[in-house]
Amino acid sequence: MITDTGMWLRRFQSAPPSSTRLICFPHAGGSASYFHPVARQLSAVMDVLAVQYPGRQERRHERCIDDIATLADQLTGELLPLADLPMAFFGHSMGAVVAFEVSRRLLTHGVSPVTLFASGRRAPSTTRNETVHKEGDQALLAEVRRLGGTDLRMLNDPEVVSMILPSLRGDYTAIMTYRCSPGIKIDAPIVALVGDNDPHVSLDEAIRWKEHTSGAFDMQVFSGGHFYLNNHALAVMNIITERITSA
């Protein structure tokens, strides 16, 4: 089931009335459907909504947004009307940064998520010299294969690859050109979640998320790489449920 939530959000399961809303932000190249299992598991206790960025699935004919600030600006306008209920944010990889930037913008409207779950991403003010977004298609696809999390059958299908490459390159451009000054904080508590063998996030880089909140901070470390959550989905969803229901 997908209910009508406009262009930017997808609701795959109905939720009980007066529940917290969990907004899920996908990784680079990802889509709302990645969070279908989360909706199936958690919709009995919260309203799960997944963000659908332009340039993929049913929005594939739209131009991708290759700038985090622009993406966050547009999403803030979409989420403000949903602030009638408490919101929590879960973002994986690029999605963690988008969720953080949306949280910053919502704060100027007096709105703050009850918790930001930042998964598989180093803290906003940490930087690396990453240039794969400037390289050829094969280099970009090789990076996706290296990280795992994507069905290799898709990456071996030329027709599928031709459809996903524009959004993939746009997302990689957005996240690899993103910069955040040290000391930028949100009010929301932050829970960082990371794999202990993630090539894109060291534990030192992940723990620095604590520098970006004036609220509580916690970090949970799992075995695995960038897509550690594929093997620890139940544990991650238990953490989400526990934190939200106790907030």
C-alpha cells in the first residue's frame, strides 16, 4: 500500500492515530522503497514515511538535485505541515546529512525532531577528499559495488544502469561537495549508528556527531560495513522504537 503523501514522501503502511512520525531519508542512489521493511515492522507503533528524492523510481523523469542545501530547503517545506505530531528522523549515509540539514532549518520555525538517527555517515563537519563523483561511470559503479547494499543483478543490467546513473551521480555530487562548519548544532538528541568496518566512516568520525547537538548523544556500533544495517535490521529498529517511545 502507498497512500497519497505528495511527491516527496511515501507511506507504505497505515499507522495508528496520534503516533510519532518516523521520517526516513535514503542513501545516495537510494529510494523510498529501501525503507519498505521498516514500515512493515514499525507501523504498528509509529507513522513511517520515506523520502523520495527526485530522479528515481516514479520520479525518474525529474532532474536530480545535486546540492544538499537545495534538497534540504525543499524537504523542509514538505515536512513543516507534518509537525502537528512529533517527528523523528532516520537517515542513512547521505540521508543522515540531509536529515541533519532539514533539522537545522526546522529549528528556525520552532520545530525539532525528537531524535535524529544518523546511520552510516561521519559527522557533518568532518571532511575527506573524495572525487569519485567527477570520474567516469565505471568508477562510480565500482564504488557502489565496493560498498555493497545494491543488488548486483541491477548493476549488471545495462538498461537499469542507464536509469540509475543520473541520480547516482547527482547524489554523489551532492554529498561529496557538502561542507558544514564546526560548531553547528541542532537541539535534537543524536544517535549515531555505524558499522565497524565501514570504509566511509571511522569510529572517530562517527563519534564527532556529538559536536552537532546541544542535546543527548549516543553511538551504537555494529559489525559490518557501510550497509551494516542490512544484517542488523531488527536491532536497529529496536533501537529506534526504544528511543522514540521513551522520548
